Amino acid sequence: MNMNNQSMLNPTAVGATAVAPTAVAPVQLSHEEVQRYSRHLIMPEVGVAGQKKLKAASVLLIGAGGLGSPLAMYLAAAGIGRLGLVDYDVVDYTNLQRQIIHGTKDVGRLKLDSAKARILDINPHVQVDTYEVPLTSANALEIFAPYDIVIDGTDNFPTRYLTNDACVLLGKPNVYGSIYRFDGQASVFYAKEGPCYRCLFPEPPPPGLVPSCAEGGVLGILPGVIGAIQATEAIKLILGIGDSLIGRLLLYDALTMTMEEVYLRKNPDCPVCGENPTVTELIDYEQFCGVPAHDHSLYQTAVAGETVPTITPQELHARLQRGDRLRLVDVREPHEWDIANLGHLGATLIPKNKVLEQMGELDTATETVVYCRSGARSADAIRTLQQHGFKKLLNLTGGINRWAAEVEHALPQY
């Protein structure tokens, strides 16, 4: 993480903060619930009064994936009375390495259905509300409104900024988490008491600079660690105990097994929570971030309206069968080449970060098909090459995964 903005540093952390429940109707604990939550009840920091607060609380989870899995299960087990889940994806084999709320039997099933069944199996006393829709500026405020706390389990910048801004406008705490490879981050952004996400990151990174977990990978255990931290922060907010992560960014490194803290402070010039905010309503976050927030199609390669010339696997296969003279260039990493490659078709490996260095190996006169795992990195590589005079370039839509799905079934997908 680039923490160059020293104006955000502040040596003072925020202490215990309690979040009043949206629903104020009194709740009672049944004999079964007393037994179920007995290890909470004997803790003076929780007790019967605290457990009733948890039962009266409502928490919205954005995403039922890597972070959403431990979040949903631990919050349900802890006795949160109402959980909301926002997701519209289906369970895929690639999810099973880290999204532990889903099982092999759930592949192809809506994540919301799988997650809800698991939550109710853990704790049938929890009310589970599901929202099978992409989160957008048109529906975010309505979805967020009934909940006390919103927890960000997203994996893209447009939804992250949308979640932050909606929480600021509604005055709700946003429990933030982020994961990539071996690194994780967590904080609580609550504009009423401290900084928001935009105080730390006023602008998103340039498109393509920060790879997604699908491109860079993630240690399967990592979302369990960060998700558990987020769940802990939510429970502390509800109970009003401990020192919240409001005003602090926790940085976790699984390889060195270390945690560091960066102290944050509210930015008076923040466009959404500052003294003179310029963002007073939700905006177009895909345009703001320059990247799509949602998979509008299974093998999407367009970025923020910008497109590159494309070729589908079926079209490429037909041209190769005809004997057309085509150059195939793989811009993935060497360890991905080892998983599956098109070397038998004459493809060569030039990792995306070495395209400029090795572009002398390419011929501007030869029609070249560039591919990666799913089409995003290859599109970026083509844009780079176009800036240096290359014109005969085609992006393989869906990358090698779509090629394996539609043409060469013997190749594995990952």
C-alpha cells in the first residue's frame, strides 16, 4: 500500500464506539438461545444485555465470497439478529479454495442460496435477507437503509467507493476489508467519528495498475483472517466495547505473520465527508474508477467503455484451421503458463510487465493474437503496444479459460 499522504497520519486512535440498533423493539432470549450463547453470557463484557444487543442488531454484507464467508458464519454464530447478503454470482470451482461457506455440492448454485442455507444451519434464529442484484448507485441507499452496520467484502474499486459514499450519506459505519495474495487490510470507516475511505484514498488507482485476486491470486486462508477481524469489529461496535479500528488501518502480512497499524485522521477536504463536500449524492462509480464493477458478461474484456479489437476462441480456431498466419502471445506469468498454455499452437510467453522490454521480438506486420487468463491483462497489453505503433493486434476474448471451455476441452480452467 502506498501511504504517501502523510496528512492522513494521526497519533490518536478512537476508543469504544457503540452503534444504536435501527430496530429498537425489545428482544428476549429463549432457553435454547441462553444455552447456545452461554459462552458469551458468562463474559461480563457481553452478558445478557450484550447478547440482546447482538440479537437486535442488523448487519449488511456486501458479497458472499471470500470475506463474506467467514463474516456470515461468525456473525450468525454470534447471534446477530438480522443479516443481509448482497450478491448475484453463482458458486464456481475456483471459489472453493477460500469461500468456505460454499461446498462442492453448491457449484453452479446461487451464492445467496448456498450462503443462506449454511447460515440457517449454523443458527436458525437469524433472519437472512438476500439481494440478488448488482449493487449500484440506483439501489444502494435503499438496500443499506434498514441496517445498522455495512461490511465491505467486495473485490473491486467501484463497489468499494459506492459502499463508502452510501455509508457516509446515511451515517452508517463501513467495516472495510481487502485481500490480495498474502496481504490483507482492515479498518472501520465511520464519518461520524473519524475518516472515511475517501479520506485515505481520494482517487482510485489507474485502471489496470492493481490486479484483482482472479489475476494475482489469494492465499485461501487469508480471507478467513481478515473476515474474522471484520466480524470482530462489527460485534465490538454493536456492544460498544474495546478500541475500534476507526482511525486505524490494520495491515496484515501472512508471509511474515506480522501486523502493522497506520493511524488515520479525517481529511477536512474529503469530497464526501469533509467540511465542504462536493459529493452529495451517489455518482457513476464505474466511470469514476475507470473499470467495471460487475461482470456484465461471463468473459468481459471492455474497460470503462474502452475496447480493443477482439477475436473469439471459435473465430481463432477457425482461422488456425484455415492456416492463417497468426502470432499468439501469452502475457500471463510463467507459473500460469505451467497450468495451461497454447505452446503447441506456437504461442510464446511475454509477461505483461515485460511487454515493453520485449516488444522488439514482435513484428508490426504480423497479425498477433494476445491472450491471458480471461482477457483483461491482454487488453491492457494491447493498449500499451498500440501506443508504440502496433496495429495488427487482436485480444482473445475470455482468454485461455474461454478457449479451454469452448475449443480445447483437455486444457484445465483456473
